[in-house]
Amino acid sequence: MDERKIQKSFVDQITGRKKVKEKSIGVYKYLVHHSFYDVLTNTYPIFSNLIKKKNFIKEFDKSIFKFMQTSAISPYIWQMPNEYRKFIKKSKFLKKIKYLDDLLHFEYTELYLFMQKNKSKKHTKFNMTNNYTISKSVLLHKYQYNVLASNFEDKEKTFVLGYFDFKLQEVAYRPMNDLLFKFLNFIDKKISLKSNLRLFLKKNQIPYKDYVKEFEKALKELANQKVLV
């Protein structure tokens, strides 16, 4: 057997694709699996407690082996949990947990936002006549469940903003109403924030004078948090 076949056979065995032929290889299989297990359970603590509580450990283990064989591609460990989330969403595993994608997505964002903290642009004094866009270093997402309250019993559309709070030096989350959420997604960086707001309110048949002060207050706060850059 040539070197490439030997290496492929070894990889197939430690990832669970083939039956382990030697005890020594079984040790490697355990170590690789344990590494994946540790990263996933540390990134997803609520999910980890859930699978233990519902006795889904065996199914979780099987999903890890399948994930290792097919979808773990990124060379960066911190990106691997999100690859697992995407894998699970398309797989046959853990389908009894209806809210699983919302849960995994929300739990992963804390790690993601922490890793983006040094990418934010310099702060400039807020002005509605300036051009702004949403920072690529924030989370702006609509969930089907109230993830902020950890309520997964009933569906409840929840609009969430996540960002790194530089004063507190930690990831922060805040709920948003659907109007502000839609506006933040509406912003065109080619025109001023004031022009964006006029267009958005006109499109939604909302009087500009009645809402401009309320919007300006919220947008100034978001600019100070480097959500708007």
C-alpha cells in the first residue's frame, strides 16, 4: 500500500468513516472526536446542557463524526462551530429540537462578535448629514424565537442587534422593534443618513416630522457604539 493510501485509511478511521483496525488508531479517533466535542460544547453551552437533559448525547456524537467527514473545512477553530450549525441545519440529526438553528446561531454570535472587535472603524462625531453604513462587525438578525429571553416554547419573532461594547469590553445584545430593524437594513451608504430616513419613512407612509427625533436619538446611540460607521 502506497503512502497516500495509508494516510487516507488513517484519516478514514479516526473520523469514523471506517472501522478502526488497531487500538493505537482508536486513541487518535478518540482525541480528534474529543477536540471537536470540546470546541462545540464550549461554544454552545445552552445547547450542550440541552442535549444532556434530553439524552441526545449519542445522536450528537454521531453528528460530530459525520460533520468531521464532510463539512469541517475552515482552518480556524473559531469558525468551526458555525460550520457545524450549517451542517446540522441540512442534516438528519437532532430534528426533534425545532428551534435548534436559532439557538446555535445566537450562541455562536458571542464568539463571532468577540473575534470582530478589532475590525471596527474609528469613531467620528455623529451627524445625520453624514453617510453611514452598518458595520460588518455587528449582528443584525431576525429570530423565530425569543432567544434573548431563552424562551423556546412558543415562536415569537425577535429582532436582535449584537455588538462589541468597547466601554464594558464585552459582547452586548439589545432587542429592536421591526421598524428600526428594517431601516438599518434599508440604509444606502451612498447617501446621507438623513436622506435615507426620509426615503424609508416615505416608502412606509410614515410622517417624517413625527418620527425624526426618535430615530435620530436611536441612530446617534448606535453610531456611538460603532454599529453605524
